Amino acid sequence: MAQEKKLGLQTSIGGGLDARFALIREAEEIGYTSLWVAEVSGPDAFVSLTALALNTKKAELATGVIPIQIRTPGAMAMGFLTINELSGGRAIAGLGVSSPVIVERWHGASYRKPVTAMRECVTIMRQLFTEGRSKFEGEVYKSDFRLGMRITAPRPPKIYLAGLNAPMLRLAGETADGVLMNYSPPEAIAPMVNHIHEGAKSAGRDPSAVDVGIYIRMCITDQEDEAVDSFRRELAGYAFVDSYNKMFARYGLAAEFDEVRRLWKEGKRDEAAKAISEASCRKIAVFGKPQAGLDFVARFRAAGVTHPVVFPIGPAATSARDYPNTMHALAGA
């Protein structure tokens, strides 16, 4: 039997609740098979997914992604199991290790040994998902915990890891149901997929069993210049995140991000974003006509992505127009 063609949609959008849920229900009706909620500084991903669970019928519901260090593995497991029950078995636990700024400065938690922490967190959550009981002691986490909730969903939550660089991509292949990549051009995907497959093979798993997802940023619009400028400012914020800098350096953007940091430190914040070229923006996102977005998704699928996730972007002032335009244009991609 042929596998279902997967297509996700990032759903952190503004506007009134009635309009938002109407748009999300429409997304499910026109063919989006998964709905993703990011979490940075609000809103809360679990509360958001609960609302989606009560307003949808068939799409998978995923965090994309939550930092593992700011909640315990047990607390996260309870949250995802609750969403899974409310949705009839549609939850995806999208997990990431975030950055030292978010984890340590914002939340006062520890960022130590992120890859080890992720491995241990997945172990504990998987135990709770499948056995309802976790007894574990590792380098970062320990758990001696038994769930007290009744499980009726037809399947446990799936686990996807955010992966940018080789160690986390290999870990996803070893331990997870899927991976969510980010801010990468189509031509960079094949080596990343190879890392995932290497991890799967080292664990005796079938590499094809690991779903390969990626956020694909795009803005279907006639005002391309404004959309590019908005994305340029978004990208500039990642110049201070080491894991992203390692990844962007592979794509030839190291000099531009060095210049962003230099200008930022000099207090020239408006100029800093301009150090990122339009060519670099267009390398990892799409702006313009619907066909450009459809072609971009096709390139990712050809490179080994099995679960593209459309991430509508653009200026905040025009998001009420750009988001639904992008969502409609990419349905069925």
C-alpha cells in the first residue's frame, strides 16, 4: 500500500480565534496532513495544540518544536499523552534543544550536554508513552515515575527531533519517529538525510521508517521586496545562535553572519540585517508566485524530504493576507 503523501502547515498565526480556527479547519480540508505549533516566548505550545485537537478531526498535531530543558521529560510526556487522548492518537512530540540564551538566560535551566540530554529525554518519554512507567538514571536526567492516566488512543504520540547538524540528525535516526529540519536549501538536504540514515542503520532500524520533515519558509505575494526584507530581519536574529551558525556556514553564509554580528555589536542594528543578501534569503525561502512555492517543495521532496511543512512568512502588517494566500497556493504540494 502506498504511503500517504504528507504535507504540514505551520499554524502560529495572529487574528481572532474564530477566524484562526476556521482557517485551520480549512487547511485540514484542503489536504494538509499535519499542523505544527512553534514555541519560543509564547504562546504555550501545549495549550495551542489542545485547542487544535478540539477544532480538527484528522491532521496530526505537532510541536515544532519545544525546548526539552524547560519542562521535565515526565511533564512533557503527560502533556503529549493528554493531547493524544483528546485528538484520538494524532500527537507528535516535536522536541529540540533550543539555545543557551533561551534555556539559561530566559528560563534559568541548564543547557549542558544537549545531545546526551536529548537521548535521555527521548528514552524517558518513550518509556512513559509505551509502558506508562519510567525508571531511568542517566547523566542529565533521572526518572522514577508511573503514569496515573487511562490510555485509550490507538497509538502513542510520535517523537520528532529538531536536527540541524550531524550529531542530532544521527540521534534522530537512532531513536525518533521523525526529524524536523529548518532554514536549509534543497541542495543541502541529501547529506543531512544521509546522517539520519546512518543513525538508523547503527541502531538496526530501517532508515525509511524515519520521517524526514523540514520547515519550508515562503510568502506567496506580489510584494516580494517587502517579504524579503522581513525575512532578512528574521534571519539576522540567528547570527547569535551557535548551532545555526554552524549550519549556515555550510551554506556559504558565514561572512554575512559575521557582518551581522559586527554591526549589531557596534549598535547598528538596523544595518545589521542588511548584511544578509537577497540571494541568501532566496536560497532558503521562496517569495512570489504560487508556482515558485510548488517547485521549491518539489525540490525538497526530490532530495529526500518525506514531510515538507509549509511555513508562511512575510511582514506582520500583511500576514492576514499573505498567510491564507500561501496556505491555499501550496495545498497539495
